[in-house]
Amino acid sequence: MKPVVLSLQGCMATGKTTAVQYLQIQEPRISVSFESNRHVIEEVKRRKLDKNQYEDYLEIQKLWLKNEIARYEEAITHPVSIMDFGAEEIEFYTLNYPKSMGKNWEIASALKSELEAVRACMPARILFLDASEETLRAHKEADSTRSREFFEYYLKHLMPLKKAWFRERKDTDWFCVDGLTAEEVGEQVKKWVSQMVVF
């Protein structure tokens, strides 16, 4: 059977990580790929790169794009994998973060080969966990394990761009998590996965 890679999408604090952790316990036949970015962040710090400077931003995104390709290559060693943010996230962010800052940087051509490589690593299907701002803020406040320093910026400047971006994709399903417990969200994600693959 050809490996199947799926991905969970959404805003920070929407419940993606909790959902895939639930899936990891309830359906062990599915490999879970969590975001793995510490080494990228450390390399950015070591090189003193500034994402608000064009040339530095390109170098930073090269690191992130390379990292995502490595995640995908590991994921396809398993029959079925689900990613907590997949290649679609880094493509979106790479092209849209400068826009969110009001900068008209040329990104698509400057990172043409890197973006083409990451587009070859797209999941078969994406589930976008949607939520109201009220729900997102409640989740954020309830989670003391993460600082979420980027939350306000992400919510205000990136989420409108992100929702529009993913609404245009034909490979994305949507599910609203408002009013649901973590277990209920996990069950819905499990149900969605069962529609995508047959063991």
C-alpha cells in the first residue's frame, strides 16, 4: 500500500496537538508526526538571522522548508501518518508572513526550487480545525505549558490570510471545534482519518 500522509491545520490553540495525541493512543496504527523545530530555531539564533530583514528571511525559510521535507520523508516510511501541521503550513507561512507585516517581498521566485521541493511533500488530505476567537483564547489560557508569544500576532494578522488561503484549496476539509471537549475533537479527527484510509 502506498503511504498515506494526512495533516491537521488551524490556528494556534485550536487543539491540533491534543487531537493527534488522542489519535496516537486510540489508533496506534497511525504514525503521528509532531512539529519538530527546535534545531531550526537554534540555527536561526546561532546565525543571528532576523526574519524582518529580507535576505535573512529567505535564509530562515530555507531552513524551515528543508526541515519540512525531512519530516515528510520520515512520515512516508509508515503506512499511514498524520502531521501536526504539514508541508502546507510552511508553504503558506513562507509566502504570506511578509504580507502580514505589510511587506511586498519577492518570495516565490527567490525560493522557487525550495518551494517546488516542499510542494512535492503535500499531504493527501488536510483537516482544518476551525474555531471562534473566544474558543481559541479559552484554549490558550487553559494551556500553561506553552508561552504562545506569537498568538496575538498570528490571530490578528495571519489567520485571515490563512483561512482565505485554505478555503481556496481543494484538498482541505473543515471542522468547527467550538463547544467540544478535547475528547470529542479527538473522536471527530479519528472518524475523519477512518474515512481517508482503510487498514
